[in-house]
Amino acid sequence: MSKHDYKELGLTEEQVLNMYYFMLLARKLDERFWLLNRAGKIPFVISCQGQEAAQVGATFALDKTIDYIAPYYRDLGCVLVFGQTPTDIMMSAFAKPGDPNSHGRQMPGHFGGRKYRILSGSSPVTTQFPHAVGAALAAKMRGEKSVAYTSTGEGSSNQGDFHEAANFAAVHKLPVIFYVENNGYAISVPLDKQLGNHNTADRAVGYGFPGHSIDGNDVLECYKYTKEAAERARNGEGPTLIEARTYRLVPHSSDDDDRAYRSREEVEAAKQKDPILTFAQYLRDKGVLTPEKEQEMNDSIAKAVNEATDEAEKAPFFDPEDALTHVYEER
Amino acid sequence: MSKHDYKELGLTEEQVLNMYYFMLLARKLDERFWLLNRAGKIPFVISCQGQEAAQVGATFALDKTIDYIAPYYRDLGCVLVFGQTPTDIMMSAFAKPGDPNSHGRQMPGHFGGRKYRILSGSSPVTTQFPHAVGAALAAKMRGEKSVAYTSTGEGSSNQGDFHEAANFAAVHKLPVIFYVENNGYAISVPLDKQLGNHNTADRAVGYGFPGHSIDGNDVLECYKYTKEAAERARNGEGPTLIEARTYRLVPHSSDDDDRAYRSREEVEAAKQKDPILTFAQYLRDKGVLTPEKEQEMNDSIAKAVNEATDEAEKAPFFDPEDALTHVYEER
Amino acid sequence: MAIKSYIEAVTDALREEMERDESIFILGEDVGVRGGVFRATAGLIEKFGEERVIDSPLSESAIVGVSIGAAMVGMRPVAEMQFADFIFPAYNQIVSEAARIRYRTKSDWTVPMTIRAPYGGGIHGGLYHSQSVEALFHHVPGIKIVMPSTPYDVKGLLKAAIRDNDPVLFFEHKRCYRLIKGEVPDEDYTIEIGKGDVKREGTDVTVITYGLMVHYTLEAAEVLEKEGISTHVIDLRSIKPLDKELIIEGAKKTGKVLIVHEDGKFGGVGGEISAIIAEEALFDLDAPIQRLAGPDVPGMPYSPPQEKFYMLNPTKIADAIRKLAEF
Amino acid sequence: MAIKSYIEAVTDALREEMERDESIFILGEDVGVRGGVFRATAGLIEKFGEERVIDSPLSESAIVGVSIGAAMVGMRPVAEMQFADFIFPAYNQIVSEAARIRYRTKSDWTVPMTIRAPYGGGIHGGLYHSQSVEALFHHVPGIKIVMPSTPYDVKGLLKAAIRDNDPVLFFEHKRCYRLIKGEVPDEDYTIEIGKGDVKREGTDVTVITYGLMVHYTLEAAEVLEKEGISTHVIDLRSIKPLDKELIIEGAKKTGKVLIVHEDGKFGGVGGEISAIIAEEALFDLDAPIQRLAGPDVPGMPYSPPQEKFYMLNPTKIADAIRKLAEF
Ligand SMILES: Cc1ncc(C[n+]2csc(CCOP(=O)(O)OP(=O)(O)O)c2C)c(N)n1
Ligand SMILES: Cc1ncc(C[n+]2csc(CCOP(=O)(O)OP(=O)(O)O)c2C)c(N)n1
Ligand SMILES: [Mg+2]
Ligand SMILES: [Mg+2]
């Protein structure tokens, strides 16, 4: 349960309900992916489950009219907050026209979309870190107040690009937020085999900017620290590194079987701290999430997910030859 | 002047004289390179001048019978301590047979030599960091007590390989010493434009092992910290990061003109702290470096440098066709 | 002899070599308890322990760089890139370091290292889980590149790669892993790196290919046989060194050459093969040297019809052979 | 018209473009007060300030990755790799990212970025300051590669590269920087990327080449003319896209083709050129397609006699043309 009072953070009732809405929407879309996958309708799923608070809390603290985000493959929560619709998401899952990420060219989870200010992402991990720094550099050069936000997993934070991007941003005091979703595993590899120091936020010391390791199950905490980081960035004070401690509640992807490398007890224990359950409880306790509101929200999300699925299932595929287009500028 | 008492560090009179000898030998060889270059006899020089204390102090703390070093291009002091002779060095400067580093194939400063336990180095910076980690991993796997030492410049510490090597070594608690010779410049680029935090040793926090920023003009301090790091490594306690703060007294290389980017005053001020001058004074003050010993040392070094130069100048080149050999194992 | 799948041949080769030589170890992402995301290293951590089957941090440059260092001082690392697509962060370590350490020291230092990487498309992998990357390495002197097509070749060549004293890139086609089965001897054997293999003798058209495309070509050849077209099928097995003799011989035999690879055409391996023939067997040719390859686009789309469109298949190959036979 | 050196043409193009368009900026090691280690950016920081001429940290992957990000949001970065040899740490950013962002988003996002890098040997640079790296990129769809030989071409093509809406690798031959001088118009002009240029008309042998080798070939052609051998010299100028028409036309014209490049032969750019000819003009040939290139070793040795041995020169080129003429 959050140790923060949303009002003290300057959030309204409507806003926290909205946060909850996005978390739940992400979860429900994600659950649907698995069903579709198991039914043989979509070849691949990569999940946000367990990390919705970290994602929604952070992106809620940004300004989606001027900021850029360069998220990673689990960040369904982030892209929903930045405006992607259930239909967008389902079109992407089915690789059909309407997929704003890649127009059917990339696997699901490879987000993007200029109109949503989401930089296009790829599979090789952490390449988006320097991209976000570049967007921040452009903002600084043009005197814009925008912030660039980029995220990755803790395993991926061991790529060289993490280091090069962080130091570059530090030298130029760029308006960028580096966000690590530390969910304890890089596929099967636990922290002990991934990291010399399990707290990746400590790395910020080496670059000379602030680092915070925060509770990624607490959407309000994620909001609070990201908000502060965004303010620092907008004030010209440079980058911030935030590590959100989370847990991946499902296997790495639809191709994975996590029973080989982690106990069911561990997963069950994590489910007790499921950020969606705990935030719902928090909101109920605060009297914000009334039974009526909850019902309404559940219904509207179920409807949205159903409709989006239907639409995407029925949509035609891209033409095969369309694969030959857009290699270079077409004039 | 060193703030350390060599006796308290467990060093003998002979040992400190030996340290001074290697520092001076490195300097004198280096000075000769420049003369040879200006006379058109060798095409390229890259210098150790100003960094001899950092290099000799560190490598003196290692065990050259079992440890491996993976030095960088300025580390003339290191390779002399590990056994390279003035003739080796001059053969390399002239790219002639007898060059133990590359047999005339690489530019000078690209050190190596199996018999000296010096891993071969290349030009793309910091690639040697993972190599040293690999040597340390091998030592751990085989239960050997050897330590791997690797060094680079502070500018080069911004390469991704620095980060990947450091974290890998941390995870496996490998016997490796990462050594950064922070001389204030990456060619023309000053610290302000290179590093978000000028103290690169602070990065160790992020990896979960100790980091020390030390006075690289003080050979005894460099010895002390490297010795401790080597002991930690041999005891299975893992890596250490050391930053030796130095100054590059000459241009980046014979192709550089440093007047474009740093003031003569700054260089002059640094020369006042020339580690060779200050260590000589220290040794004189301690009564270790007597006028006779000094004369003797100067003479023997001058002789060694002269003889090595003559030998290398007179030596034949490699056959042109020899360039085609050793691409793959020749059986 | 036993019937083994392509991936079993990988695992068997690794296990047998590790039993034979203590200096061999495995380093990669998820190679331990997970047994690799394709299960190529399944069972090895149980047998050899986590000291010799190392789950590395997610750092390809470190995986390769650390392997290089270990190899220099006497170990024989077998590094795994989880997908060939993710080898590029290690490109500098492979191209600038592994490939040149012998040359730059005149064999004073050497790098007896194998890098295994699953490659290839047709598995719904999209742009970054479907790539063939050999064209980005075949120019690099100092490395060897192996791309086997059958379980027999996999096992013999992987053992040869591990025993080789130079760095070897060993690319395994993902689609072959479970699809392709074949006889593998029980005894220890190796296959010389750099030697191709005639997988089918024929007289009308010579197809030069490797990897999954060998199987597609053999399927096409079956069909064409019924039409009276006889196809000579060369499986290169190694891309570097190339088996020049077998290539020239094959070109001379039929006078009509079709080079087939899954990867894009421009600047692909096929260019070098064609150039070798044009240099050394031009007057033996009865038709222009043809290349059939993937389209020159930055990757294989995830969209199912587009992936299918991108991939070669037996029909496309048969068409190209037929056209050449009729030339 | 004024006589300019090759490197002056670089600087002039940069300066004029930066004056024209505020979104252009320079990012690289020592490009600021030092003006670049070759002085290609000399005077620019004084004129445009350190906001637009950025001395970056020593991080090639960041230089390229940051440029990509800036380019995506509307800037037009010109990144400098200090030496082409040091481009490999950025290989993943170039190959996996820059080259594919347009494709993977159907032009929703684009990367109008230029990467300049000095390349080539004959300057006592040894293994890592002498390389030609084009062969390691020419296979990659989504990027363009320019390798000009004259100040005129440098200026026109660098401007075109900067104005191009796709990522362009712009390789400048170090040996040409001060050696090669030529006329450059005062007015603004660009040259289309992908178009080669006939630098000398001839009838006996067609040489297809680029970079420094253009000059060596022209020298060779002068000598051969006195012997009665007429050489047709094609300067490709761009390696990707290749000027296929000009290549085929040149091959057909003389029926004898020599491809010349400084870089090693196996898997080099010459293979693709040869394959294109073998595919499309085979029956117009009177001699096997020849390639003259550097030796297939991991780098150019520092040893002076070995460097000389490695490098091509007008004599070696003349010999190869002569042999072909006599075929
Ligand atoms: C450069 C690269 N290497 C390997 C992979 C394969 N891979 C995909 S996700 C993943 C694990 C990532 O773990 P982490 O960064 O912790 O993120 P998480 O999936 O746990 O959210 C790996 C190894 C990849 N995508 N890119
Ligand atoms: C990957 C790579 N990029 C660029 C260079 C060119 N270069 C050689 S030395 C150097 C500066 C190195 O600075 P630093 O690491 O501080 O070492 P110092 O020379 O000051 O000792 C540069 C940019 C290189 N060798 N390798
Ligand atoms: Mg994780
Ligand atoms: Mg420095």
C-alpha cells in the first residue's frame, strides 16, 4: 500500500483514478494477449504484468504534450498514458494496419509513434538510452522545455549504451530521465548473476547526478520521484536516474517457461504485492474508488479490450509487397 | 612530494631506488622518441611523460611472475617494470624485428608480449578492460592466485566496455584491478566536456566494489593503493577501481599541437609537480638517492637508451611479404 | 548411428567437448538453469556446474571481450549470443580484437574462441529475431564462419570450431533446430572448417547455398527431377574460408550457377561467390551467374504475409533453377 | 571557381550548410577548439559556438546514438568518427538503429544524420589508423555510403549527405586530405548520392574504383596511354547505392573490367560489383572480371616496407590493366 498521500503530491481524485484506470487497462490488455497467444491467434506476447505502477506512475509525471518517451518492450502502461489506444495496441499485437508502432513490421512491444511523442524502439536492448539523450540535447539546443524519458530493465542496464548515454547526458546537464524497471530477472538470470550492486540507482553517483531506488509497486512513489526528476530537468539541472523495484509476475515472454528458474512460492509472494491490487485497496480506503466507480471502470475496460480485439482480429493484413517500401525516403 | 613513508609501506631502499630508476628510464626513452621523431626517424610518438609515477607505482605492486597486465598506450612505465628492455622499446618505435609488442605491425605504444605477461593491446580504447576480466576469470576458474591489471585514460573510461567489464568483474568477484590514469585531457577535450563527475573512481559504488581517487604524481601512493587492491583480489574479494590523478606534460602525440587547447601556464604549473622531480627530491631528502647513485643511474640510463637506439636504427626492417603471415594458425 | 535433431547435435557436441577438455567453458545469457532460450545448453549446468556454464550479465561486448581475455591465457570459451541479431554490440570486440590478436602479435597471443549464435527467419521474429548476419563478418580476415545445415555437419563442425585455435563464428539456423533431423555417428569426429559438401549430384544447374536454404534447395531439386532437370547442390557449410575449389568445380560442371541465400542480396555473401566464379571460371559458363536472395530491406517484417513474402522457399528456388535450366 | 584541397572542401561544405540551416550541428571527439585531429572542423566552433560544435566524450556509440535521437526530433547532426577505424563501437547504433528506424516505422520516424569518418592507409597508421571500412557496411539496407575522391565531389556530396533525409556514411580518405587539390565552384551545388562519374574516357579496359585509388588509376592510365592502352575510369563516388547503370555501361564498353579498391579483396565491395556485371553483362565480356585489392590480412602493418607492400599504387594498377588489355 502506498505510503504517500496523493493529495500531498498535488494529485486530484480524478487523477489517481485515472492512474488506476491506466494500470488496469494495461493489465487487462496484457491478459488478453496471453489468451490470444494460447489460442494460436498471435505468435508472441511480452508482458507488463507487475510493472504497471512503475510505468503509469512515471509517465503520469510527464507532460505528454511536450515530452518525449523512449520506453522499452514492457512499457505498455507508459504508451497508454501517452495516448495509445486499445485498438492501437491490438493492431500491433496482430501486426495489422493501424499499428502505430511499426505498421506491422515489428513484434509487439516495440513501441513508437510520432503523434504520441514515443520514439521508435527496437529489440537490441538499451539502444534507446542514447536516443533519449539526443532528444534532450535537441530540446536544450532549441531552448524547449521538454524532457526526454527513457526506460529499460535492470539486466539491460549492463549494456555499454547505458553508461555512454548517462555520462553524455551528465556532461551536458540534459533534461533526461533514465528509468530502470528492476524486476529481479533478465529472462532467467537473477540479480546475483546480473549485477555487482543490486541497486542500479547507485550508478548515478559515478556520473554526478541524483539516483533514487524506489518502490516500483507504489504508483504514487513512482509519480513523486519522476515528477521531481522532470522538474529538475526542466530547470536545467540535468538528468536523474530512477530505479523502480518491481517484479515480473509472468514468464519473460510467451516463449518462456519460468518454472525452470524461479519457485512458485516466490511468484505467489510477489502476487501479494501486485501493484494493481494494492493501489485499488489504497483508493478504496481513501474512499476514492467506490464500488460503482470500480464496476464502471471494469466494464468500460472490458468493453474496450473486447472491441479492440475484435477490430484487430477482423482487420486485413498488410499486402506482402508492402514489405519493400520505406527503406529510404520515397520521393 | 610523497606524503608516504616508504618504509611504512614495507619498501626497501633498493626498491624505491628501483622505482625511481624505472620512472627515469621511461622518461628518458620517451624524450628520445621525440628527438627521433623530430629528426624524421620514427613516424609516431605517444608519451608517458608526467604519468610515470602512476604507472611504475601501480605495476611495482604486482607480481610479474604470475599477474597479467593489459596496459594502454601511455604505459611505458608499466611494461618496463614488467620486463621490457630499452631495446624492446626501441625496436617497437622503429617497427623492427625484436619488437615484442607486435613485431613491427602496430604503432608504438601498442604493448604486448606473452613472455612478459602483457596482453596485446590495440588502438580502439578500453577494449582491454574485458580482456583483463577474462584473464581474471580464467585465474579464478583454475584456482590460480594471479591478478589481472588493466589501465586506460579517463576519456576512454566513457566507453561502454568500461561499464560492461566492471559489472562483469563485480558479479563474479574477479581478481582484477581497473586503473584510470586521469590526466585531465582526452586529446584536447578537458574534463568538463568529458565527464559528468570528474572523479571516475566514484563509479565503483555503482558496481559494488571499492574505488579510490589517488595522487598519481605520488609513486608511493600509487604503489600503496594498488598493493591493497592486489591483496583484495588475491583474497577473492574482487575488483578495485583506482583513479590516479596525473597530468600529461606533452602533447597527446607527435601529431598533436596542444597549444590550441591549453595554456602554457597550465603546463608549466604541472611541470612543477613533475613526479620524477618530486620523487627524486623525496629520495634525496631521505638520503636514499645520493649524488653518486644519481650520477650512476643517469649514466647507465643514458647508455642504455643510446645503445638501444643505435641497435634499433641499424636493425633491418621486416620483409614486406612477411605482412601476409599469421592471419590464421599456420600448420 | 542415431537420429538426432539439429539442436541435439549442438548440445551433444558441447557436452562431449567439455568432457574432453577442462579448459572449455560456456558463457552467455540464460545458458545456465534455463539451458538457453532455445535449450541448446540444456543439461550442461547440471553436469558441469555454474563455473563452466556461466549465465552472464546482459552485455554482449563483455561476453565476447571476457571470452577473448580468457582465451588468450589458455581457456577455450564458447560464447553464446542469444540471437545473432544481438551480436552487434560485440562487433568491435570481434572485428577489432578477436580477429586481429594473432596477426598483431605474430601468433604470440591467440584467441581460441567459438561464438555460437542462432540466426535466420521464418519464426515470427520480426526485424530483430530473424537476421542472417554473415555478410557483416565475411570480409573480416582472422575469423572463420561456419553455417551448417544438418545435424551431422553441426556436430562435426562445432567440435572442429571448439578445437580451432582461431576465433570461429558458428551460426545455427533457428528454423533448423527442431525441423531438421538426421543421422549422427556415435564416435567422435570432426569436419574440416572451410570444406563444402555436395549434398546432391546433378548435371544441369549448380546451386551454391548454405543453412536452411540447403534443405529448401534439395526439396526444389526433388520436384525438378520429375521435370527432367538435374540439380547439383553444394552446401558451403563454411562461409569463411570458402571452399573455392568446390565452387569452381561446381560451376564448371554445369555451366549454370545459382547462388541462394536467405539474407538480402546486395553486398551479401553471394557477391563474393559470384566474383570468384567470374574471375576463375568465366569461360566455362553458359548463363549469367544468378543470385536468389532475400529482398534488400532492413529486416524481415513480423507481419505474417510479409514474413512469408520475404523468405525464400522451395517454390521460389525451383522457379529460379528452372529459368536457368531453360536459359 | 577556386582551387581547394580535399579537406578544405569538407570544411567549406560544413560551414556553408551550418550557415544555411540552424538545425545542423557537429558532434565528435576534438571537433571543437582543436578543430578535429585533421582540422576538418577548423574554425567552426569560433563561428557557430560550442552549442553547435560539440566536443563529445570519447564514446562512439553515444555520438551516433545521441545523433540519432536528435535527428529523430528534427535536428540534422553531422557526427564525426575520429578515424573510421573507431566506428565499430557504434556499429549496433548504425546497423540496428539508424539504418532501420525509417523502415520499422514506415517513415513515421526518420534519421537525417551524416556520419563523417576519415579512412584509408598510406599514412603510417598501422592496423587501426589505416582501415577502409565500407565493406562492413555496404550490405546494410537503409544507409547510404559516400566515398568521394576530389574536392569538387567532396563538397557537392557532403552537402547532399547533410540534406539527405536518411543516414549517410561519408568516408573521407586521409591521404587525399592535403594531397588532392582541385577546382570547386563558389556557388552552392550538390551531387546526387548514388551517381558515379567517368573520370576518364577510354576504350580498352574499364576500371571501376573510388577514393584514393581513383587518382592512382588516373596516374596509371596516363602511363598506359603512352603504351597505346586506353583506360576507361569510373569513379563510383557512392558505394551505396551503387551506380549500376554506369557500371554495366562501362563493362559493356570495353568488355574488360578491373575493379580496384584499397581494402582487402575477400568480401569487399568489389565482389558485389563483379556479381552485378556477371549477372547483367556476362556476354559482353571479353575477359574474366578482375579485382585488384589489398591483401586479405587483418590490417595494414605499421612497418614501412610492409605498409608499402600492402598499399596499391599506380604501378600495381598499371600492371593489372596491362595484363587485362593483353588478355
Ligand atoms: C542486446 C540484446 N541482447 C539480448 C537480448 C535478448 N533479451 C531480450 S530481453 C532480455 C532480458 C532483459 O532483462 P531486463 O533488462 O532485466 O528486462 P526485463 O525483461 O526483466 O524487463 C534479453 C536477454 C536483446 N533483446 N538485446
Ligand atoms: C574507440 C576510439 N575512439 C577514438 C580514438 C582516438 N583517440 C585516441 S587516444 C584518444 C584520447 C584518449 O584520452 P584518455 O582516455 O583521457 O587518455 P590519454 O590519452 O589522455 O592518456 C582518442 C580520442 C581511439 N583510439 N579509440
Ligand atoms: Mg529485469
Ligand atoms: Mg586523459
